[in-house]
Amino acid sequence: MITVVGESLIDLVGPAAGRTFASLPGGSPANVAVGLARLGNQVTLATHLGDDTFGRLVREHLECSGADVRILPGPKEPTSLAIATLDTEGVADYDFRIAWDLHELPVLDSSCQAVHTGSLATTLAPGADVLEAFMAAEHTRGAVTLSLDPNIRPSLLPPRAEVVARVERQVAMVDVVKVSSEDVAWLHPGEKDTEVARRWLASGPALVVVTRGAAGAWAVTAAGEARQPASPVKAVDTVGAGDAFTAGVLDWLGRAGLLGGARRGELAGLDGRALSDLLRTATVIAGITCTRQGAEPPTRTEIAA
């Protein structure tokens, strides 16, 4: 079982020069939960949703995909919105209307093997402070695999130095980091993504994966590294592609028996050959997602087709 913690929202998606927007369920953690559920994993999403039309739409999307939804205690707020405008290549630019205020986080089920979080949930105050304390406690407990995708959204964040310090703290607490090269460039301008990834690996994680959009992906552990080109697909948009990739990584690790605190040594021992297979799997999943409007990751049956 995998628990995902973080925001759920509605993506209002449309062309940059247009006036018509489609209302699509989204939010990076929610997208990861949907991706995992569609791949056949037992997954719980701990999140905030408003008691409104958009909230019911998002919940239906999650539950129909197979994810269990657990509403976190907190203020009653409308369901959050992300306005995604697409350029001619299908790449999204985001504007957000979101609140993230946690009072507490749920106790993990005894069957939980991994916790994934990231994006606005780990950077947007005041909820990010509560979530970071939870991550620190789980890091100390050492019973589950902790996974993080910083998924930086600059328009909503405090000053860069504060964000960098927070991300560096969180990276040191987790076992798996998935980050985009775009996020690395914002966090550490002028540094190569491989250099940042290796530095992060030395600070604590067992596995760091860097996604590079159309240039594919790269991964590193203490035992090896690997590169993988992107899947050759005709992209409709890139909304949710990175989250689908993250779901693919966690699904691969689960099927390889590498989730759970007791398997951390084996996770760190993944060599180049294993990392190549992991990246190939996750890249296919992300590629299929790019062929669809919105964050609509594939099922296992669709991958096999």
C-alpha cells in the first residue's frame, strides 16, 4: 500500500490565446495517486477538497480510478484551482488559486509501505510546516519508503533562498527523489542537474531521478546510473506527465519488492541495468499521458496494448 499526501485541485486548461477552458481534475499528488491506482496499486490520497461542485468532480475522478480519498482536518475552503495555459507545443504555464492549511496528518496504516508527497503541499505555508514535521518523524521511524517530487511552482512560493533551504531539508529526509531539470535550474541556477542530483544523493536519498522533458530522464544510485530517451509520441499537452512518471517509478519499485524501510539497502543498490528498466517503464507511462488532454495516466492494460 502507498499513501500519497498533498493537494487536489481542478486544472482549468486552455490555449494561451483562447477563452475556453476545460475543467480537469489535477494537483500533482492527486495525479500520482491516480497513476498508481490505475496501475493496480492500493493507494490512499490524504488531501483537502472543498464540499462543492469541483470537489465532488475531483473525488469522483480519484475514486473511479481506484484511489481511496482521506480528507485531512483543516479549515473549510473551496476546492483549489490551477489555471493552465498551453503553448503551441502543449507545454503548460500555471496560475494558482490554492490554500493549504493542515491541522494534523493521519496515522499511517500498518500495511503502508511508502509515502509520496511534494509540490505545493511541501512548500506552501502553513501546511508545509506540518507536512515537513510528518516527514521528519517518518524518516526517524524508518518503516516506510519516503518519496518526494519538489515540483516547483515559483508564482506561489516565498523567496528562493527559503524554498531552496526547505527543499534541501526535505531531500535529506527521503529515500526517493524525482525532480525535473526545470526545477533544478530554478533551485540551483547554473549548476548541472547531474551535479545537483549527486549532491542530493550524498545527503540521504537512495535514488534520485531527473526528468528532462523531451530529452528523456536520468537516474543515479550509489551503485550506478542510467539515461533514457523520451518516448516518441505526439504530445497533446504535458499536464500530469511528470506525475505519471513518478507513479511509474513507484509502481516499478513496488513490483520489484523494493518499497518499505527494510528494503532501503537494496533500493540503494540498483545498478545501471535495473535503473534503465525503471526509466524505460516510467517514460512509457509519461509518454502515453502526453497524448491525452489533462492528467490522464494509463492503466496497466493500456500500457500492454
